[in-house]
Amino acid sequence: MKDFRDLHVWERSHQLTLAIYAETLKFPREELYGLTSQIRRRAVSVGANIAEGCGKTGNNEFQRYLQIAAGSASELDYELFLAKDLGYLPKTDHARIAEELSQIRKMLSSLLRKLNVDRNC
């Protein structure tokens, strides 16, 4: 069992979630139960799945949760793009958040590759 707090990818996803919560406070009130809620749930899902995977025994389970986190990150990427196109998220804020999300996705991919290599050795 690993401590998720030791993973840099978890820390960055947590910080991104905090930033997303701050940005979505500015979204229209009528989106509270729509896009705002969906974006927040997806952002939380990335870090939560990393944490849950760390609580499992064995790399296979850990990998499965990292894959779910990566899927959530991809869905979040689209939802942020939609928020930008709807005019809820300014382009500069979108660019900053999307770049951080891209880095997190790369980190997840790299960690998954490393776990695959370790399993095959």
C-alpha cells in the first residue's frame, strides 16, 4: 500500500482541483447543477482515483485506478474546452488550466508505463 500524498501527480491534481473550484465559482448560477458540477466532479475524480489506487494491494489494481484517473482527466479536458467556448472560462484561464491538466495527463501516462515495465521485468 502506497501513500498517495507521496505522489507528485496526486499533489498536482489536488492543486488543479482547488484552482478549478475557484474558477467555477465565476460560472453562471444556472450551471451550478450542470457544467459546474460536472467539471468539479471530474476534477475531484482524478485525484480521488489516484488516492484509491494507492490504497489497493498490487500494481494491477493501482494501474486500473490510474487508468480511470486518466480517463477522468480526458473528460475534464473536454468539459473545460466547452466552458471556454460557452464563454464561462476566459481563454487565458483556460490555457493555464489546460496546460496543467496536460502535464498531469503526461505524468499519469508515464507512471502507467513505468508500472507496465516493472511488471514485465
